[in-house]
Amino acid sequence: MKRTKALHLFSALLLAGTMGCNLSRDAASQTGQDVVSRQVTEQHRPQFHFTPPAKWMNDPNGMVYHKGEYHLFYQHHPGGTTWGPMHWGHAVSKDMVNWKHLPIALYPDENGTIFSGSAVVDVNNTSGLGTKENPAMVAIFTYHSEKLEKAGRNDFQTQGMAYSLDNGRTWKKYEQNPVLKNPGIRDFRDPKVSWNEEAGQWVMTLAVLDHIEFYGSNNLKEWTKLSEFGKTAAAHGGVWECPDLFPLSINGKQKWVLLVSLNPGGPNKGSATQYFIGDFDGKNFKSDNPMKTTLWLDYGTDNYAGVTWANVPKSDGRRLFLGWMSNWLYANEVPTATWRSAMTVPRELKLQQMSEGVRLFSTPVKELQKLRTGTASLKAQEVNGTLNLSERYKLNSSLLELDLNLDVSQGQEVIIRFSNTKGEHIDIGYSVTGKELYIDRTKSGKMGFKDTFPGKHTAPLTLENGKLRLHLLVDVASVEVFANDGKTVMTDIFFPTEEFTKVELISTGTTRLQDSKAYSLKSIWNNPA
Ligand code: FRU
């Protein structure tokens, strides 16, 4: 009881750290202003990525759109800057760009701490927890019982439920939790629930050790097992976590996409997310991927546990994704002082037919364009050597979006280098001979906090006629690379001792720069939400 109260006080303080104009609207206290200005200037504090106001954050949870708001809950340890007893932090946004922080939504209880999970709006009131007029927002999450774990039992992860009747502002735990008990498997978690039209019921996609299990329910309260998938499919370098299952259409046909995060075992070590494309008949998932082929959503080291928003209106029709921009290899050690971790930018996922098969493409959502403050159209030219873009186009910001169309058919290697006056830099490169996209952060600044951090991370990328489109989003501590319209994506974080403000294009052999743009971006702190 005592503990809950102390935490409520803490979250009231957090609330003061609201982004956007809400500070003035919601009566900005002196404390609130102080918190915001500290966050704006803190070293390594992302300026247009979602971060918790303070303390630890990992996976995005409960992403659901409701009544004009995108809800983002997240794994949160309000008592420290490293992973600890999990709660669900909470924020809302009208555009997935500017965020308003809300009090902690879910606290641990006698069933355990609150691990990852999802949220839905029960529009038909199948659960009876709301009404048709005011449907309940229902969160389905994993309870992690440290007590049972310490007692040496294997059934310490179960699925629980909580609901809100006031747009996610206050939450009640379901009285008969857990709603899905554990059959004796240590890794049994991260339920992603969605309404399945084909089966006319709710389907829960659950990560179970080294595979996925599907469960069905008419009322969100009682669940029966439908099927299993994936024990021998694709990557198994680590435990499977945080799945998502959703339909996307291609060539007028509906396919199903299954996202599965795994840790470790990523293409560049540590945590990463793979995906499957196939069919789901309401009960079984059948993958089109050849059994041993692994498809990666993002080849960088820093996009993990990402899932998509539920309940996005049909009139919008997009499949919107957000991931945790870190990696379990070093997440607890990154050199930030008052908080830890950021989310990726929100991305739209789409299927595209390629000669090698259907692939999942990611692109930054169009709402991010409102961050653009200045535009430079880059002159079409041939570069052989170094072109200083920041000097030539007066890009004197560390917050940048570059959309470069390059023809590298006459080149060997092209690098986009972001650097500071100390010579620290991050390279985004393409090796024509190696047919490889890469991010090299070996000289990007602070490195000593973990030996697994420095590295050159690569992704295979074959070009057609030497055409390379590099769409980059650079914040003070991250780069997101969307190559060739989002076919190959890489996300990496970095920690320079001073911000990167110089941008160069370095070409070995000839690179043709065509029809390219650079945008200075603004910070989301103190912007109207
Ligand atoms: C993924 C994960 C989930 C789990 C949560 C705990 O990063 O390990 O499987 O629910 O983090 O915080």
C-alpha cells in the first residue's frame, strides 16, 4: 500500500515533464518547467524520439488508437535507470510525434510485475466490462511473479487483464486474474491480442520459449489454445518474445505478417526482430518463407520488441509500428544519466512484391514531416572524393533528415558521415562490391560502457542499376536508415561526447547525386502537441 502511494507521487512529478504545449495548458508548475528544460538540454536526450521523462524504459506496450489518441504504454521501472520491477508507463499523442506523458497505468500486484502485452478496444463489449456506448479499453499483459520464480517454479509467467472506462486514464485489474495460466514453461509471455474477422473471435499471439502459440477467446476472459508455430522455422539464436500478427494486402490479396523478436540471435548480434509472411485462417499460421530463411525487419542493432498499433481506423488503413531503440546487450549500461532508452520513430509497414518474394517494407510515417524546418535541394552532381554537405547547404543542426538518391554504378563505396569537431563520427555506408549497406559506429564517441557496443553493422542489399535511395533520420543519439524505399532498414544508437553537426558524402569511385533533399528538423520539446 505504502509503496503504491509513493509511486503515485513520483508519477505526478513525471507528469510535470510533459512534452508539447500541454505544460502551459495543464498549468505548468515551476517544477514542470524545470523538468522540461533539463530534458531538452540533457546530454544524449533525443529531440524527436519518444523517451520516458525519467528512469528506465524498454518495450512499447498496449499500443492502441482510441478517440483521436495514439496510446503508448511502455515497460517502465520508475524506481531506477536500469531494468527492475516492471510497470506500464503511459503517454498519448494525436500524431505519434508530439507526446503527452500520463501517470503510470499499471502497477505490480500480488500476481506479479507487469511485463509486455497489448491493448484493444472492446467495441462490441464482448467482455461485458464496458458498454457498447462506452467500450472498455482492455490491456492484456504478462504477469511475472518473482515470488514463484524464486521458489524455483517454472509457471511464474501468466497472462492478466486490466481495463479502463475513461480512455486509458485510470485502470482496474480484472478480478479473476490471471486469464491464462502457465502450463509450466518458463518463457510464456507478451500477449498480442486482436479481433479476428475470419474466426469471429479474439486471437492472442503469445511467445512461448522458442515458438509462437495462438489462443482464442469470445470474451477476452477465457482462452483456449488454437495452435503452435515456428519451433523449427527461421532464427532461433535466442528466446522468442513480443510477437505481433496482422493482415496486410498485396496485389489485392490479404496476407498475414507475423513479427517475432528474438534475443539474442540478431543479424548483428543481440536483440532483433524477424518476420514471417503467410496465411492465418483464424486458427493456424502457415508461413510462405522457406523454413530456414530468416527475414529481418531491421538489420541495425537498435530496434527491438516493436509491435503495431491496434484499432487504427479503416479510413486511415495504415499498419503503424514502433520499436524499442536499444539492445539487451548494453541497454542497462548506455551512458545516459536520468533516463534510459528511446523508441524508434513510428513507421508504416507495407508488403511489396520483389523478385525474391514478398517482403515487408518500413518507412517513417508522414506525420514526421511536420518536424521539417528548413529544406535544401541538393544540386545534382558527381562526387568523387568528399562533398561537405553541411557547409555547402548550411545544415548546422544535429537533427537532420536526408533523402538521397544516389547512382553508385560507377562507384565502389559511398559513405554519409556525421561528425563533430573532435573527429568522432558515425558512418552510413554502402559497399558496391560487397553489396552491403552498413552503419559503422566504431568511432562514434563513448564506447567504453560495454564491449559489445562498438561495431560495424551490415545488411545485404542488392541494387538495380546502381540505384540507391538513402532516407536517413538523425537525432542526437540515433540514426535510422531506410534504404531503397524501406526495403532494407537499419537503426543504430550512438553517444558522441559532443553533437554531430558536420555531414559529408564521401565517395570512392564516382557517386552521382540526383534529386536529393536535406531537411533540418526541430525538437518536439515545447512544441504544440
Ligand atoms: C522483451 C522483454 C519481454 C518482456 C519484457 C520485460 O524486451 O524481455 O519478453 O515481457 O521485456 O521487461
